Amino acid sequence: MIEDQEKLRNDLLILVEMAAEMSSYIHSDVLFWPMGHADMPRLTLGGYLMRQHRLVALHNLLNAADQEKLRTALAQFDAATGEWVVRVEQRGHRELEARLRQWGEYLRDIRGEAAAKLPAYYATAVETRAMIAAIAAYLQTPPRRLDDHIPQTVTMLDRQLRARFQSGSFVWPESWQPAYPPAEYWWLYGAPL
């Protein structure tokens, strides 16, 4: 449980950094924005939104000071993106296309020779699917709009995964489960065969 909380706190530190750079990121043409620290992931809208979803859903696991950091980061994100609806929507769709390609490549890889090694990597690889879900949810919130072909593409890729999927344990830290109900996030409860 302590390790789970440390992972959540690390997510918060990353989210805070991402929120601080969101305005510069939105105004750039760079899709995968370097964060300046070697140990930080690159800033993307999907990376931010995946962490935001998790941290908002699990905010009660954070102490009061960390909850305040979360509120500040959320406000910073809203300020950076609020007046740039079209630009943020375009950025989201551009990243969705990249993430869908990445996820599709992963699904093709698990059909190949190295498939026996890939289930161990699934907990990391499925972050891409979580980012797809987070971006799609964000773009479905007015005034933004999700392109009609995205849900169809996601459904097609999900069918490919379901054909090889073995239901099982939640692949991420146990304390994160309340943020990811199994009915909606079934792909986090098991792994491909």
C-alpha cells in the first residue's frame, strides 16, 4: 500500500510539472514535449489527462498538502487550455491518432513471435489504452467534439484485444482500482494470452 501511494504521489509530481508547462506546450507544434528532467515522461495531453483522471478519482488517498497541489495543477491546466478550445481539440485528435497507431502496433506485436514475452509488459503498454480513453472522454466534453471515426477505431482495436484477452487481476496498483471500474476499463483487469 505504501508503494501504491508513492506511485500516486509520483503521478502528482508529474502532473504538477505538466500543468506548469501546459501553456507552452499548447502553443507549440511539438506533440511529445520534453519536460526538462531526464526522469520525467514527455508531456502530452493524453499523459496529463490519464494522470488527472486517476488523481481526481483518488484524491482522498492524498494528504491535504498534496490535494492542494492537485487543485492548483487543475486550475493551471484549465487556465492554459480554456481559451484555446480549437487548438486543444486539434492537439487531442493529433495525439489520439498517434496513440491509436501505437496501440494497434502493440496488438499486432502480441500476435507475433515475441507474444510470450509481451504479457509481462502489458501493465506498461496498456497506459497507451488509458491515454486513449482519457483523451476521448475529454474531447467528448462540450465545447470540444470527438471525431466520429475515433469510437469506431477504438471498438475495432478492442475487438482485437478481446480475442486474446484473459480476464484476471487488476494490472496496476490495487489502490487505483476505484478510478477504473471494470465495466468501463475491462482491459485493465487481465492480460492478453
